[in-house]
Amino acid sequence: MSPEHLTATSPQVIAALHRAMRAGANVRGTTSPNPPVGAVILSADGEVVAVGATQPTGGAHAEIKALEAAGEAARGGSAVVTLEPCNHTGRTGPCVEGLISAGIGAVFYLHDDPNPEAAGGAAYLRDKGVRVEKLSLDGPAGVGAPLDVLIPWLVAVSSQRPHVTVKFAQTLDGFTAAPDGSSQWITGEIARNYAHEDRAHRDAILIGTGTALADNPSLTARYPDGSLREHQPRRVVIGSRDLQATGEASRNLRDLGYDQYETIEEALAQLYEEGARDVLVEGGAGLASSFFKLGYVDAIQAYISPTLFGEGRGVLAHPLAENINDAPRFRRLRSIELGEDMLIEYTV
């Protein structure tokens, strides 16, 4: 089978896209400010010969890693990539030249590159005689597709600020803490372990000074045995209260190190400037309310525990709407069973 016989709806291409998406997911959190791209090389017969993913900043892009692994088996074959191959020389050379040099006959890609410096790869490849087709998850390729981890990066680049996910754990009746303020732990061990794995794929975790003082958090990503995961997100505190003279209240953050900004706007601007593209807001209710009020929330992670309090502390500290017609609504992305708990993810 030659590349000419493969199309955007060919089973081999769809399977390769899903595999490329999983490869990108594996490196999420380690590539910023670059996107977590995945790439698969198919031989001229349509067989998978190599898989690659974006390396940490300064390293090879996904296509180049896959081409290196494929070697001569790439010649006359196809590349399936989650992002349009770059046509830009930065820390590394343009991926389009690598694809051409390797003799790739067809390129299938999922997302256009919104970065004006790197965009134009598809048109360049076509001009050089490479067949290029854009893929879509709206059709057959969307059936059984993995989570599209490029979305946060795409949103960040288009908005020129980090993609923001607000995360909270709540009871069935919507409380994040009992009437006496206790909240450890609302969710079970399986859900907490999943949350730590998710932290390891984020660029930063943001909390308010109130949470820093009340909970003495570490904001680390840990394995179930308590050891630290290989990738640790930045720890960020937002607010004007000084944490340096608060005794035991915020000792963990002081020992581990953290960045502090007075305002949300300052934090997002500085984090984006320093390369963060995907951040997680973990509390408290006042900070979460402020992010919603400012219109900076791109996604929600709601961990739901099969518990009832009847009264307690809510997810938000302030109302977002005066009536139901004005309430912001989100689109459900996916639901995941985590033991007796449920994680529901929403996007705008």
C-alpha cells in the first residue's frame, strides 16, 4: 500500500493518529513553552515503524524523534502528527525539512499551528510535492480518540496567557469542607492518586494566600508511596499577604520554594512570559471565584465524592450570576470513575 492509497479516514491513519495523541499525552507537562506533540511514521505499506513525541525545551520535535527512530523505513511512507509540522528555525531546525529529507510522501496532521512564526508548514510541504491532509476528530477519527492534550496549548497561544483549569473536590451536595472547616479527605485514595498524576502534567499549580495559610500545602506531585514524581509543577501563590513570617502555617511552601504575585493578571502574564502554558487553580473559594469573574477559566475538574454534609464551605465564595439564565455553563468533556468517586471534566 502506497501513501496515495491512504486518506484521512483510512483505518491505518486513524489508528496512527490515536497513537500519536497518546504519545503527546505522555510528555504533557514537560515540553512548555513548546506543545506536547505526538507523531507516528507509517511505512510505504501503511505499517507503524516509529513513534515520537516532543522533547523538553531545546530537544527534538515529535516528527524528528519519530523520523530518527524510523530511519530508512520512513522513505516513501507517511507521517501522522497531532500538530502541523513547523516551518521555523528556533532552537531546532524546521520539521518540514526533516520530513522532506526523509522522503515522506504524505503528511496527515490534526491541528493548524496558531504560532505565526512556526505556521505555514502544510503549505510549504505541498509546494514541495508532499501530499498533505488535515485530520478532524469530528468524524470517524473522533470515535475512541484519546484526550486531545494539545487543546490547553492551543488556547494559551491564541489567548496569550496560560490555559486555566479550576479544580475542586466536593460532596454530592456541593461542599468542599465540613461546617468545622475539615476537608481531608473528601475524596478517596484512588482519586487523590489520580490528582497527583495530573499535577505532574501541569506547568504550575496556583492557590490563594488563604489556602496557603489554612492548609500548609506542599503542591507537589507524588506517587502513592509519597515519593516525588519526576516532573514537578511550579508552586504559585496569589495574594498580598506575606507568607514569610507565618510560623508553621505555610512552612511547606517556604521550605520547597514558591512564586508569589499580588494579582491574577500579574501571575498569568508572568507565567506565560516564563513559558507556562497549562496551569491548575486548586483553591480556595475566593481565588476560584475571582478567576471565574475575570473570565479566565477555560476548564473545570470537579471531583465528586459520595458524601453529604448538608452544610459547609462551598466551591465558590461569591455568586457568579443573579439568576439561572445568566449562569455560566460549560460543556462536559469526559467523566472518569475513580473508585467510589467521580471526576467530571468540563470545558468552555
